[in-house]
Amino acid sequence: MNPVIPAPRAAVLAGLGGWVPERVVTNDELAARLDTSDGWIRTRTGIGSRRVADPADATSDLAVRAGAAALDHSGAGQADTVLLATVTPDHPCPATAPDVADRLGLSGAAAFDIGAVCAGFVYALATATGLIAAGAADRVLVIGADTYSRIVGPEDRGNLAIFGDGAGAVVLRAGDPDEPGALAAFDLGSDGSGRELITVPAGGSRRPVTGPGADVHFAMRGREVYRHAVTRLTESARASLDAAGLLPSEVDRFVPHQANLRILRSVADDLGVPADRLVTNLHEIGNTGAASVPLALADAAAHGELTAGETVLLNAFGGGLAWGSCLLRWPKLPSSPRPYPRRSTT
Ligand code: UT7
């Protein structure tokens, strides 16, 4: 008997959505209580404001809203698997994804969290692609959600300036590798020797939280991370393009993790992707961690800035260190709701 070899199944983009908290914290508001200024933050990062979650909301609440928007946009309103990329889960245990699935009416779905910090969403896309290829899933809701406002210290002017809260999501369905929307040419990598560069020191098994004074706040060695970010984002994007046999000049829209505008411009420049193809929204909502790539996609799609047939490059980097990239041809999708009203263009 000849074995039956099934046709390869790709993960195809079928819907997207995003959600950010209403509360806007401007640079001036930060400068009113910390030793910083609008000028410093804009010049060094490109960020003008960020969103901060309501005290009553946890990461799951943001994830449920973004997930609902993506499910709705996908038409079918359902998924058999829910992946949540986050570094700010509701609790250390259990994972947050099953709770999110349950509240989205998807109880029974496979659901788990993915911890790859700011690269988490691209790692989750790759995981969903693998599950679909293996026949273990047919329709996957992939969410990136983070509430950095809960882990950054109240006096940390550097990280308070950069990070914001938010959630973005996509629905991936099983489809054909040749059809528009099929995710392809993944590149993933990590370098654990950089483990100390981005960290929450206490609260895990190495340094449990044992009482007052435990260092539970997020810490980042910004300047070193900056250098790694530029190198790794550029190398990873190049690896994806090589795998797809594409030149940087053939990228129509470049959607990197929204780390810092200077990093993004430098990566686009090093790659040779023209600056006007860079999709960025960090002037509005800052760096939203695992949510930043899907939120940038949802924002751009809702404003008609992603057109069917365009080659789109996704690219992310963060703590671990971990990074990843992939490519897709933008599919024809129904118009999608705006994840937030735009306040400004710069
Ligand atoms: O999302 C995960 C990946 N994350 C990233 O990719 C972030 C990468 N790093 C960065 O984006 C940048 O390193 C930062 C935005 C974090 C910092 O910008 P920088 O240009 O690298 O500044 P720096 O850390 O070298 O600091 C320059 C100066 C320092 O003062 P001195 O030592 O020169 O006197 C800082 O203390 O700026 C000071 N500084 C600030 N000043 C005003 C740091 N934060 C602030 C602030 N306001 N918010």
C-alpha cells in the first residue's frame, strides 16, 4: 500500500483586529512627573504618546477585545486553537490563553501562551503555521497582548517613555501555500547569552518573589539592546527574503516590531527597503511588546494602507534574546475596524 501524502497546508490570513486602552499618556504628562521631556522622547524614540490599561483590566481583557475583533473580521467567528503571545500573563499559572478562549466562546479549543517577549507574535505565527501544516489545527486565533504598565517601575523614565499597553490579533485558516495571505519563509532565532539585557529579575523559579524589595520590575539595558535589535532584525529579515527568493526592493510594506523609530529606520536602510514602505504607529501608541506587529497591521489595514497583492515583511526582536521574520502576499480582506482613532501623523 502506498502511503497517502497529503498536500501541504499553509496558514492563510483570514482576519485581523486590535484594541488599545482609551487612556492616553502623552510625553508631556510623563515629563510633568519625571525627569524627561517631549523633545527627548520624540528625538530618541519617535514616540509621542502611549496607552495605559485601566486598573481593572488585565492582559486577558485586552486580548479578548482584540481577539473578538479579529474573529468578527474573519467572518467565521470561531477558531479551534488560540495562541497568546505575551510576557505579561494574568498570572504565572495557569496560562492566560485558555481563559481568553473561554471568554471568546471558544471553550474546548487548544489554547496556550507563547513567551518570546517582543518577538512573541512572529513565534506564535510560526507555531500556528506548524499546527496547521501538521493537521493539528484548521483555524487559529493568534493574539499578541501586553500590559507593560504593570511591570515597568513607577520611576523608570526610560521604559515608561517607550512601552504602552495593547493587543492585536489575526485569524489564520488552513489553505493553499500559493494563495494570497499564506504565511511563508519563516526565520526564527535566539541568543540566550543576552538573557540579562531584557529581564524581570524576580518572580520566577530562579528568584521567587519572597517579600518586599524583590526586584519584580522590568529592566532593559537599552543601548546594548538597540545594537542587537538593529543587527538581528536586519539579518532575520534578510534570511526570510532569501528563503523566498525576494530582493528587499520587492518588499511593498515592511512591518517590524515597533521598538524605536530610529531602530526601524536603520533596519530599513541597512536592508535597502525604501523608508516610505515602513509601517509604523509608535508615535501614537509606543512599543506594545508582543502586540506591536499585529496592532501595526490592524491599524494600517483599517486605513487602507495594505493593498491586496502587496508583499509584506513581518519582523520582530525582543528579550531572550529572540527574533523572527516571515512574509506574505497581502490577501483581499473585507474592510476592518480601526483599533484606535488616529490622533496625529507624526
Ligand atoms: O522592544 C524590545 C526591544 N527594545 C528595544 O529595541 C529598545 C532598544 N533601545 C532603545 O530604544 C534606546 O536605547 C532607548 C530609547 C531605550 C534609550 O535611548 P538611547 O539613545 O540609547 O539613550 P541612552 O540609554 O544611551 O541614554 C542617553 C541619556 C542617558 O543619560 P547620560 O548617561 O547620557 O547622562 C540616560 O540616562 O539619556 C538619559 N535618559 C533619558 N533622558 C530623558 C534615558 N531615558 C531618558 C528619558 N528622558 N526618558
